[in-house]
Amino acid sequence: MDCLFCKIVNRGIPADIVHEDEHVLAFSDINPQAPTHILIIPRQHIATLNDIEMADLALMGRLQYTAARLARERGFAEDGYRVVMNCNDHGGQTVYHIHMHLMGGRRFTWPAG
Ligand code: 5GP
Ligand code: ZN
């Protein structure tokens, strides 16, 4: 399958991996939008948020749990951080393997930015 993030999971292309376990991989975003910008993905290929099934609910919780853990490890959990998942064209999704953006180390505005 021609999926960029599956290639990272399978070590076909390099990435700065900051966490991995049986179900989840986390690595630095190549184009960071904050002092810390990490992408947290399931090892399993799921193209978009629309493709999540009941069987994936625990996996989605693992993504969020990993984000919170990394935020604490990086020292910005208490200051706060932003977690984003983009879906399809209007959501700004560019890589079609679901990923949670964890961004921290600066203040964010809302909405956008
Ligand atoms: P999306 O726009 O789909 O929500 O986010 C995709 C993210 O993947 C972007 O923030 C982009 O910088 C990042 N990205 C794209 N290609 C690569 C890559 O080859 N390696 C890494 N580490 N990140 C990538
Ligand atoms: Zn994939």
C-alpha cells in the first residue's frame, strides 16, 4: 500500500520516532508548527476519522493517552497544549493515515492557528 505513514511504521522511510508500542507510533512532524510537534498514529492503517469502527475505540483512546503522556514528559502538560486531528479536504488532511497532532511549547489561538 502506498501510504507514507505505513512506510514510517515499517521503517521504509526514516522518522524521528519518540514513542512506540504494540499499537501506536509517535514521531516528530517534518514541518513543525510549534516547539514540539509530534504525530501520533496507529500502526494499523486507517485512512480517515470516518473509517473508525467500534473495534477501534480502544485504539483511539491509546492515541489520546499517548498524547497526554508525551505532553507530561515534555513538560508542557500543565501550561497546556493542542491536539488536532484533521479529516478529509475541508479539515486539511494531507496524509490519509489517521494521525493526532500534538503541539506544545507555545500559546495557541482559537479558532485556527
Ligand atoms: P495533515 O495535514 O494530514 O493533518 O498532517 C500531515 C502532517 O504530516 C503534516 O503536519 C506534515 O508536516 C507531516 N508530514 C508530511 N510528510 C511527512 C514525512 O515524510 N515525515 C514526517 N515526519 N512528517 C510528515
Ligand atoms: Zn497507512
